[in-house]
Amino acid sequence: MTRPLTFLAIAALPLMAVASVQAVSQATPATTASQASAPWQNVTPRAGLAGWHVTGGKADYSVDNGELVGRAMPGATNSWLVSDTKYGDFIIEFDAKTDPKLNSGVMIRGQSRPDYRKGVVFGYQAEIDPSPRRWSGGLYDEQRRQWLYTLGRNEPARATFVSGGWNHYRVEAIGNRLRTWINGVPAADVVDDVDARGFIAFQVHAIPDADAAQHPEVRLKSVRMIIDNPARYAMPATTIPQQGWQSNQLSEGERRAGWKLLWDGRTTAGWRSFAAPAFPKGWSVANGLLSVEGSGGGDIITTRSYRNFELSVDFRLTQGANSGIKYLIDPALAKGGPAIGLEYQLLDDANHPDAKMGRDGNRTVGSLYDMIAARNLSDPANAGKRVNPPGEWNRAVLVVRGTHVEHWLNGFKMVEYERGSPVFRALVAQSKYAKYSNFGEADQGPILLQDHGNHVDFRSIKLREL
């Protein structure tokens, strides 16, 4: 699964109730019949592993009674059994069972270059996750962007996984769309245009040497593929949300779900200076990026206000950068000064001093600035944020539904609270906003991107009203 990450270990807050996404497959009798007659090819590795090669770590791969077995060995590097053949569009199904101590996954359209991070394999990976998190079937971008589709909002897929037992997986890689199922339940739906062709590979994840010394195993069997016109045998639409990763574009699934681009990727339409009607100097639009140069141009806001919404913003920090996404801005509180509103903090925690200010980390990236520290609410057993470093892209998601608010960072829920609640008002009273009456309780307001004196890039700014 993993690549080297920035981990900020902070104790987890209690999880609050959240509505899960209903993931229902809409299969029809005709679809079932077409699957039965599909041109499946058995690609389960055979004894001797002809057509495959091992790379990465020191795991031992073998074939036992028709099952591929990967055994962990001490060592700090992930191991992969890589196909010599590369594939473009295909459907793959397999059964997998792994020791609860051993993470695994199947890479699809995998890549490897001698000049890329010492030649490690990288690319899309269908997760096999035996941990209590149970994100099996999620899509991870190994050694690049990390999670493209977590199961943090897909409880039906999480619930179907059997830890320590056999689970059935299906992955469709057709055109620029990747979809996964776990035990027949839709798990992930991603539209992306990075890799159109590559190898498949079976992972044995690196684990602590003390556990690896016991040689825990992952077993795979009944690995089969459709490579001849796979689109003909694709499963029908499901109800799970689609995640689009094409820069400044909406996928068809996103459009159907009501998403709209807040920034068109080319002009300043829909945005203006917070302090004036015009769009300010100090911001640039070039090469699909909306960038604050850090030269004192000031904050920008949307020309529209929003009440109930889900906002998604891809951001890229420079080293030591500070910025923010403010929401439910109340212009009446500004009184000629800076914009006053709730803020999703954007910060290089490792290199900006603000990370150590405030209380208990409540000024770090993903936090409700100066009020609630970002903590890993999606996976509290593995404390720490999943943050890509300066120079790489991260995705901030903000959900406002009435008084309920959530901050998400790279697919992990970081903050959850109720505006106007006694707890919220107590936090306001301890913050720099204590002097503002009814702070954070406006019914609606514009979205703001902050100029805090540093260079920050934004793209793929999209919103759907709830």
C-alpha cells in the first residue's frame, strides 16, 4: 500500500455518527448471463512463476495447490510479483486471503522506471486491507498520490470484508475509469487519466521485522481476466459516488451528482477580491493553475454565496507555506479588515511556525483554524495525517450540511463538529474569534482562498450544493 509519508501523530477524537453511502449493485439477469459467457482467461501464476518476476523486497512467492502464496520476510521494502505482460483495458477477478497482520494489494496498470524513486513499482492498487479499518477494494496510488478512493464513506463495502478469510475482488480498468467490487459490493469508482497501460502485480507489504519473522501469508487463487472487449462485460451503474482526478474537469458521474466547477481552469470568472469588486493582482492563472504569489494581492472569494454544500479543492504548497479555505464568510464581521469566517487550514506543518502555535495542533493542516485540531477520525487506530509534502498535490474536502461540518484530507476525515452547539461556542470563546458575536453561525456565505504571503497553487475547485 504505502509510500513514505508525513505523519503527525495526534490522539484521535471520538468518532461522531455519519451517514454511510449505500453501495448497491444494479445487476440485471442479462448482465449475469453475459458474465457467465465472458471470455475469461486464467492468469493465476503457476509453479515456477513463468511470465512473472519478483521485485522490491525479500518476500517469498510460490504456488501451493494452485494458489499463489506470498510470504513476508524481514525487510523494510514492499515486495511485488510483477507480470511480464502489460495490459490496457481489462477486467480482473480474484480471491484473496491474508493474515490479519499482513497488508496486500493488486496493482493494475502498474509502472516502473529506473529513474523513478530508485526504480520502485508505482501506480494504481486495489487494496487488500485486513486491518480493523477494512478498506479492501479501495484504490491507492502507490508511490504517488496515495489514496484516490478510500472506504471512509462506504460502510457497505467495509462491512462485507472477512478478515482472515477468503474475499472475492473484481476490478474493471476500462478507458480512464477504474471500478472495484469486494464480495459483490461496489467499493470504488475513479476517473483518472494518468496511466492507460501497465503490468499487474501482487503485493506483500513490508511489516515490522518481528511480525515478518513469523512469515505471515497472503494467498490468491482463481485469478482471471477479460482482455478481449472488456467494456462489453462491464458491470452496470452503481450508486456509490464517483471520484474524478482529471485536472479542472468533471467526470460524467460527478455531473450527475450535481458537482460544478467553481473555477474553470482558464479565467478568473466567478471570483473577485474580498476587498474590492475586481480580481486582485498577486494571483495568476496559467497552465491550469490558480496561484497566489504571496505578494500581498489579498484574499479572493466566490461571487456567489453557499449554504449547504460539499467543496473539493486540490492544493499544492510550497515549502513553509501558509494559506486557508474560509467558508460561511460574514462580511459584516470584517468591518474593513480581513475576512472573518471558519477556516480549513492549509499549512506546511513541518516548516511553518504556526503549526506549533494555538492549542494542541489546532493550526495545522486540515484543522478548523484556532479551534479544532485535525485528527485521523477515519482510522484512529493509525494516528497521523496522510499528507503529501510541499511540491505535491493534496485534496481538501469540506462538507457543510446545516450546522454539521466535516473536514476531509486525502480521503480521511480530520474534523467534525456542530456549529452553534455548546461545545462549538466554548471553542470560539477560547479562540482568537471570541470578540466576534455569533462567529461561525452565518446561514450562508462565499468561499474564500487566502493570501497569507506564500506561494500556493490550486486546481480542480469544485462544489455541489446539498
